[in-house]
Amino acid sequence: MSLGKQILSKLGAIGKALVWLLYFICADGAVYYSFAFFGIDRSIYKGLFTLISSIVVFITMMVISKLLSMKKEPLIKIKKLAPGQVISLVVIALGMLGFVTLYIIIAGRIAEYLESLKNAMEEYRDSVDRFSDTPQIVVPAWDTVLYVLMLCFVIPVTEEITFRGVIFGQLRRAFGPWVSVFISALIFGAMHGISVHIGYAVACGIIIAACYHLTDSILGPILLHSIFNIFGSGIATFMSFEAFGIPEQVSSDFMLGTNLLSMMMMPVAVIAFAYLVNHKRKIEKELLKLEETSKVQVELTEEANAASVEETQAASEEIQIEAKE
């Protein structure tokens, strides 16, 4: 393939990835405007909105994945994770949370001297606070529970299928795994807003996409994302709902403990990531050995068949000679 065609192919892959992102946005937007049409306040029923939006996005992305996988290698890879991979992903998730916590602490310190960043930090805190724009008294308890469940277990599924499954999968066909890791991370970061979010979102996107490549299973990033959301905001959102009667001191102590633990896990997460790399290499070596063994067996079989044919022909010739005599 000529250089020009290669460039067009790669640009086409990026274009397709952006189209799938547009489908994701449209699916979410359709639910948003449906709520507005029926007069349902999304800020009050955020759990219900997230549930319906997740269902629509999930169906949309799975249809796209099936269409893109026809007569080709499956776009989304799914296989069982080994126990060591599961443990490593949990550790990486906690370490990633520690990185984000440290990132926000540093950004907060810098914001004390930069007015523009100070405003961005205030917007960030409002965006991650479930009740920043809605009084708790008007939010039903069932919707808060539903929202927490969505945040911890459903959003990780829909986002990972979209960003790692479909978008990363599309890019990987043109760029290979590691370039696709960075491109998909930039798209993932941009989706979280060009503000305080984007820095840590891009970094997290790199880590999650890399873990997907190293585990060869979408279950890996889903698990990682889920653990991150549970300890990053899920439990905190549940505890902050006053109707549940959880003392503020308990909530504060839990968050402090989680932040300290996650930051302590950062160096351990590096070791866990190295384990995934090593595990991937071992599997690739085993597969290579199997391929080589299979090739040798095929060659031996072909040689044996060829020898058998020669013997059969020789025997046939002898019979013909004897018959003539």
C-alpha cells in the first residue's frame, strides 16, 4: 500500500471513531431531550435518566460493534480474566484513584494563585457533586440509590464498550494497539470537558485502554472503571444523602481514609501494571510456541503424506510390472 493510501486509511479510521462517538452523544442526547419533552426534571431524577440513557447507549454501541465485526475480527474482545489479572486491575484502579486525588489536590493549590483555575475548580466540584444544583429534599431516595448503582456498575459498562470497545477497537485496526491507546485517551479526555477534568481523564484513558490491550478482554477495563467509580464517587454520593442518616463525620473519615489508601497504592499499581505486561508476554510466547509446533506438525504430516503417496505409486508400479510379466 502506498504512503498516500496509508495516510487516508488512518485518517478514515479516526473519522469512523469520531462518527461512533457522535452516535454515543446522539443516543445520550435523545434521552436528554425526551426528558425535557415529557417535563421530567433530569436533575431530580438523575438515576432514572442515567438508567435509560445507559440502555439506549448500550444497545446503540452493541449494534455498531456487531456491524463492524461482520466477516472481520470481533471489535470487542471478551474472555475470562485470570485471578492475577483481576487482583492487578483492582490495585491499578485504586492507584489511578490516588493519582486523580493527587491531581485535584495540586490543581487546588495552584488555583489559589490563578483566578481562572479557581473558577474551573469550583465548576469541577459542582460537576462531581450529585446535589450541587438540586436540594436533597426534592430527590427521591430510590433515585439516589439507582444513581449510585448506575455510577458504580452500569456507566462503566456503557463507557468501556463505547470508548475501549468500539472506538479503540476501530482505531486499533488502522494504528495498532499502542498508538490507539493514546488517540482513544484523547477522545475520552475531551468527552469529559476541556477543563480541570481533561488532564486526569486523558491519563486515566491511557491506563484503561492499555489494560484492555494487556488483558485482551473488555471485562478488564469494565472492572477497573467500576472499582474506580465505587471508591471515587459512588460510596461518597450514597453517604452524602442526608435521608440515609449517615453521620457526616463517618462520611468524612471514610473519604479521608480512601484518599490516603489510594495514594499509597500508586507505587503498588505500577507493579500491578508490570504484572499485566509480563502476563501478556507469557501468553504471546505460548501462542508463538503453539504456532511453531503446529507448523512443524503440518510439515511432518505433509512429508508423511508425500512419502505415503510415493510408496503407493511405487507399489502400484510393481503390481503393473508383475501383471505384464
